Amino acid sequence: MTDISVTRRLSIPALLLAGLVFTGPAAAQDKPRYGGELLFAVPSEMPSYDGHREGTFGMVHPLAPHYNTLLKTDPNDRTGTKIVGDLAESWTIAPDGRVYTLKLRRGVKFHDGAEMTSRDVKASYDKIVFPPPNVGSMRKGQYTNVEAIEAPDASTIVFRLKWPQASFLASLASPYNWIYKADVLARDVRWYEKNVMGTGPFTFVEHVKGSHWVGKKNSNYWDKGKPYLDGYRAIFMKDSAAQVAAVRAERAHIQFRGFAPAERDSLVAALGRKITVQESPWDCAAWVAINQDKKPFDDKRVRRALTLALDRRQASVALSKIAVVKEVAGVQVPGTPYATPPDELEKLAGYGRDIKKSRAEARRLLREAGVPDRFAFTFTNRGLPMPYEPIGIWLIDQWRQIGLNATMVTIEASQHVNELRAGNFTVSSDAQCGYAVEPDLDLAKFQSKEISHNNYGRYTDKVLDDLYQKQNRATDPEERKRYVREFERRLLDEEVHTFITLQWHRIVPHSAKVRGWTITPSHYLNQQLDAVWLAE
Amino acid sequence: MAIRPTSVTEVSGIAPDRSWLTEVGDFCRQRPLGAIGAAVVVVNILVGLAANLIAPYDPLTTDYGAMLARPSAAHWLGTDAFGRDVLSRIIYGSRTAMLVGFACALLGATIGTVIGVTSAYFAGRVDLLIQRVMDIFLAFPLIILALAVVSILGTGIGNVIIAIAIPMIPRAALVARSSALAIREMPYVDAARAAGYRHQRIILRHMLPNVMAPYLIMLTAYLGQAILLEASLSFLGLGVSEPTAAWGLMLRGAAVQFAEAAPWMAIFPGLAISLAVFAFNLFGDSLRDALDPRLKTQ
């Protein structure tokens, strides 16, 4: 009786959701309408305005509409992996894979009216790749392969690499690599930390700290006919209840990062057909870090038992009703080019369909490793409720079922990272999020501790490092896939250095008036708003 | 040898020896509200002690087939977002509440009383110094000081007990000092001093037993406060950690998210907190009236 009532209660919004989600493509076929101001809530605020320096979505969401990048991900591609031109019109790659030549669009103007040329692109990328001393470039490490950046003429930019790199095009589509004006950078390389001036579809109007950010339509935008909106207003709201209330009261059309399932359900129940829900696997996964400096977790049989205990498939169904997690996944977001096929995933430790068999194997491994029954250890969890708390509760319950007695200790979020870095933990929650779905970005963390500073397991594995380099340099996608699979097998199955619980799941319920925006696995992508419009 | 303080009734021999049962009976007749409070407290303690015998389910066991189930015959008070039985978690939560409540109240009232009596006994500069230090702590509201302590020490049941007990110490010290100031001037204390007893013996054996009435009153009053503070800290995510069954913890997270769809997740733990705190306050007030009627007017 209980089960039925729960199922009924949860399935009504779910059915409603399914209907609403599938109205998306039909709605997208509507003719875009000009006018209106898009209102969106932003749960975080930026430390500075410089995209090259910062990493938070609290900067990307309000500022991305002011800028263009060289390349970008296709705004209509739900996987967020299809690369298309933004300021670059076309590009070629030399046969040896080491020279990328990009042709720039002509007639692109900065908001001050000056023409954008390859000089501006070179100055912007020089700042990202070879930043002057005391100038922050957060992703500089991702461009160590760049040997030189050249601007042979006003509409051509050339990148010379030290070795072929499969992910290089994707790295040119980074949502942070905004093109700044060369003259401004020449005068003051830190000018963009406190000022805004790009080539994007919207010009800057005002920023009232702690309150809002306003942009208005760039009437000289190079992509004729766009943008559709007259402007936008980003409203800073940290509290999720306030964000839900804003969307519910139609004081905000959307919050691009995402809401929890219960918040989605309450919005759907309150607004019915006035709300559209878009969902996607999120390029973030809930990982478990295991400190291999601590006994008995230096024994891979014990680490394997920890992952074998998890009933991921049951959790996928159950936890997705209460937390922002859902997909059972490997090291890449399901549905993206390098994702693990389901049949291969099932072969990895803890991914099998027979949970009884897995747990029996886990108990056997623990006995073999000399771990006593009711062995107690501490699970250190990050002090953020969503999704860390539900995942922590679930993990402790799962480990109890193989005779392990874990106690959860919750540590404030910023302190938690310090504890992980210092190795002051035994087993801990961990997260890996990327701004784009790309093996280079997603796997770098798991290299040996000598290479990766956020390898919290504190292990050294030269085989893993070698596989990372091989996939990084493999320009043939099929060959690269093989290396990614080998990397994954070694990381999650053979050595079990760490493991994934569930992939995060992004849920964006928004006003049905908002059209022309497609969800992707990354909340950093597709924020230019040039194609977004508001229906009547 | 210490001179035992005697009351007027003992000297005159008017009052006959009364058994504790008679005392309890009188207390219940004269203060029925206090008796009800005491009964609820006793029930709470018994429930906490016998939680493993009376709880219908293991409070930590999840049942994803029964997530957010309404109150029913299988789950009298419904289930939470993990399918855990709310009644079982409330029953085990009583154990956490009583443990934290008694530990904090005992620790805070005892240390505070010792400090207060010591301060009153020595008087002069020692008293001045101790009181100024107590004033500094008293300047902070109880919850603010507890929050500060827990943010330094971290979460977990042990740290929560320390965090709640620390702000109680100066409050207990203040009350104990005011009672001890009068006792300090009593002839038996002078006599003990004249007999050459050490300060420690005079404080522990002659003065402390005579501040037992305010001590017991503080103890009961602090129990309710400690339970409320533990619930507040846990609600803020700074108290005990999941999956431990604790009332405040049951009010946060999914209980907030699903407040509309599954209100039982918040209502029943909320009622448990209210009932326990109300009962301790009723009992404490009545005990105060019975033991030291003068404090009522103060």
C-alpha cells in the first residue's frame, strides 16, 4: 500500500515532466520573437570580471553574453561536445596534428566600435597561455602543449603545438576564453578584472553587487538578426528556496545551474503548463576518495570491497527522486562520444547487476585482507547538503551491508578541500566537475600525486599516467576511446584507486516563455544567450 | 570536623522524617503541571534507554521501496526520504537528545557551580577576575557562543556536548556565586576556616552542598535548553552528523525539501523537540518553586 502511494505521488510530476520535456523540440520550431528582458537567478557571484582568471559559473552566467570565444559548443547540441565556430569561421589542422590555423570572421566589432582582428585573439590567448607575472590564468596548465601563437594576417590565427593533442579544438571552445581587446590589454593587462568590453550579443549596463547584473542588446552584433532579447537581468540569489520562489512567482524566468528534484516537482505542481523542464546528465560525478596512506585502504582488495558494496542501479532510481544524481556512469558523461558503453560498464567492479554476488565477493575480499567484521572507519563528507548528504547516507548504509561500520563526519566545504589536500581523512566524498565533457579535463585529476595536485588518494601509478598521455595524444577517436577505456578499467577496477557513486543530474525547470536555450551536461556552456527568446 | 548546617525545622524537631515517596507524592499533588513534566521526562529517558527494544525498525536501515511513505500501519509516523521509519528515528533520537541534554547540563551546571562558589569564597581580586571573564562569555547569546565553539572544534556528538556546555558555565557560575555569597558569611564556614581546613575542603564539603537547590534547578532548566540547542545546531548542519538519529537533524535536508509533499518528516520530530523542552521547563519551574521559592520572585 505504501509503495503504491509513493509511486503514485512521485509519478504524477514525473509524467507531467515527461510531457513538458518533450514539448521542447516542438516549441523550438516556433519563429523567434524579438523583445523582452530575460530574468535569471544566479546562485553565486563573481570574484572578478575576468574569465581567464576565474572559474565560477557565478561569473560565466552574467558575463558570457558580453563576449565571444574563438570556437564554442553547438548551442543546440545536448551533449555539449559538438564544436562550432564563434569568432572563427573555419579552421584547418596540419597533417602532423601540430598546427591549427583558424580563419576569423570579418566585420566583428567590439562594443566600443573597434574592429576585432587576429591581434586581439593573439593578445587574449597570450594572456591565457603565457600570462605575465602576477596575472592570474586559471587554466594555463591546460595549454602547456602550446609552443607559439601567431597572427600572420588580420583574419588568421595560428596555434603551434609541441605534440598533437586530441582535445585542442575543445580547449579553444572553452567558455572562459573570451576574446579581449588587444589595445586595452596592452595598456592594462588587468583591466578586464574590473571592466567589461567584448564583442558579444549584449553590452554591459550595470552591476549592483549582491543584487543584480544588467545587459542590453548589442544592436551592432556581427550575427545579423541576433540577439532576440532586448536585454537581460541576472539576479544574485544564494538561497535555493528564494530561487524557487522567484521562478514560481515569475520574478525570474530561469536559473541556469539547476534545481533539486523536489524543487522541480514543486514548480511543476505550482505552475503546470507554464513551466518547461530540461534535464541532462551533469558533467560532475560524486566520487569517493580513498587515502591509500591509511591502512587497510592501502590494500586494493579493501578498496574493491568498498565499490562492490554499492547497488548503483537501485540508487540511480531511488536517489534521483531526492538528490541531483542519477546516471550510473564511468569516467565520461553517458551519451557523450567517449562514454563507456553499458555492456562494458557492467564488467567494472561494482557495476554488475547481481548485487548479492557483488556483496558476497566484497565480504570475501575483506576477510582475505584481514579486515574484521564491523570494522569502523570515518567517512569525511563535504558540508554541502546537495548531493553530498544523501550520497553519504546511502554510502554508509551500503557499507553496513558488507559488515563495515562507517561514521560520517561533515566538514565545512572549503575546509573539506584543505583536509583532502593535507591527507587528513580515511575515506571521503570527492567531486569531479568539468566545464566541458572532454577526457583530458575529466581524467587529469586521477594521474599520480606527483602530477595531479588534486589526486586525494595519494597514489602513484605510472601505468595510469602513461595511459593519460596516450589518450591525450591519440588523434584518432577510436584509438583514443581504447585508451580512455583502459584508463577507466585500471582506475576503477584493477587498482580501484577511487570510484564513482553516481553521475550528477542537471535539472533546469524554467518558464515556458524561455525558448531557444538547450541544456547541456555543463552549466558553464551555452550561456551566450544570443539565440534565446521570450514567447508571448 | 565540619559543622553540618542545620535548618530550623531540624533543630525544633517539628518535621518528622519523610520518605522520598511521600515527598514525590506531595510534589505531584501540589504541582500537577510539574508532575506531568516530570512524567514526560521520565518517559523520554526510558524511551531513550530502551530504544533498541521498542523501536519497530533499525533507524539507519534504508528502504528505497518505502521512500516518503505516509503514516500507515507499517510506519506509524511515515518514512523519510530514504525510507527510514520516522517513529524509530524519533525513538533513537530521544537517546541522542537525552545524552546531549544530560551531558551538557551536568557539565555546564557542575563546572559553573564550582567556579561560582570558588569565586564567591575567595572574593576580592579572584572574584573580580573570574566574574569579568564570565561577563565576557555572558556577552554572547547562548547559540552564538555554541556556534563559535562548534565551528572551531568541528561537528560530532562529543564536540556538540562541549559546544553547548561552555556557554552554560558562566550562567551557572553567576547563579551559584550569588547563592554562595550568603553561605560564605555563615558561621559554619567561619568555623571551618578557624579549624584550619584547606580552601578546597571548605568549598567542596561545606559550601557546594549548600548550593544544591539552585544547582538542581539549573540542571533541569539547562536540560531543556541543551536539547533545543542540540536540535538547532543539528538543524544548521553543525551538530551531530547523518545518519545518526537526532531530532534536529530530522528537521533539515529532505524534510525542508519535501515539506509540502511529506510534512510528517518535519512535524513529528518537531513535536518531539517541543514536548521534551516543554516538559523539562515545566519540571524545572516546579522544582524551583519547591526547592527554593525565593528564586521564583528573583
